[in-house]
Amino acid sequence: MPLNSPVHGKDPFTAALDSLRQALRDGRFALGEPLTITALAHDLRLSATPIREALSRLAGEGLIEDRRGRGYFTRRLDVADLTELYGLRRLYLVEALHARPASAALSPPGEVDALTPAERAAQILDWVAASAGNRSLFEVYRRVCDRLAPAIEVEALLLEGDRELAALETATAAGPAAMVETLNQIHLRRRDLAPEIIRAMRARANISTL
């Protein structure tokens, strides 16, 4: 499970936090894997102190588990956990739409050519969450997205990204009611595919540890 080296110029804590957060998002760790401070410090060429501090921060954000007396572990996700997280993301997005100022236009940021369909779709969802102008709502939404990140990485293997992106773009033009319906459909599809997504996540993590 080699990790990317921290970017030079960052303080040790920020370097450790950013590297570990990205590794979690990329699904580089197996589900339930112990996160050993000495091994991570060796991989990242940092001392144990910033690694320990970064792990404590990630545990506080709910991205990893702090099993008192046993150390830090990546979270185990089963079908029920994944279904719950998708459900929470849908709720936050729908709430953001309902909380938008009545005068706010439903128009996401312009498309960037370099983005994949999945990345563009994620950009639109982030914009929906931010459109309410509620910082607390956006923060909890982002935390759910961080926990979903390993699943999002493998969704492209099971879902038709082009079709979903087209549906999201059509919904933005049609208005909030259409967007709510599209969000419901997108998340219902993921709920139905949750067992396959979990299997793909486990397979991907196993390959990355070779």
C-alpha cells in the first residue's frame, strides 16, 4: 500500500493529513485495515507525531475509527452503511435545494473540458449543496462525500456516467422540482447497486495493496 509522498513546502501535519485523506478517498486502504503509525510514517517519510495528529483529526471527522487501546482503523462498510450514506447525501442535497433563496438561479458552474462525466456530475452535486449558502449544511455534506469517496471511485464500473450527467444537466435547466426527482433516481440506483459497489471497493483495495 505505497502512499504518495507529501508535497514539499507543507508543514508535517498538513502533509500527513492531506496524504492520508487522499489515500482514503482513493480507496487505497482495505476496509477495516489497521493504520499503523510507524508504517505510515515510514511510507510518508515523516515522523510519528504528525501522523498521529493527522489520524486523530481524521477520526474526529468520522473518516476512520479510533478503537481505544487498539489503534486506528479504516472504517468497515457494509451494504447497510453504504445505503445509509447515500441516503444522507440525498437528504442534504434536497434540503439544499429547498433552502435556496427564491431568487437564486439554478445554474451550475460552466463545464471544464478535462473533467470526466463522473467528475462533472460531482461538481454539479457540490454546487447544489453549496447553493443554499448554508456553511454547516455544506460541511456535513462534504463529510458524507469523503466517507463515500471510495465508493464513488468504483461507481464508474457499474453506472452509466454519461447518462447520469445528461440527466443532471437536463434537471438544472428544468428547475428545482426536476432536480429533486433526478437526485432521487440517482440515489435509488446506488441503493440498488450497493452490494456490487461494496464488492468492487473490496476488490480495488485488495489490488492496491499488492
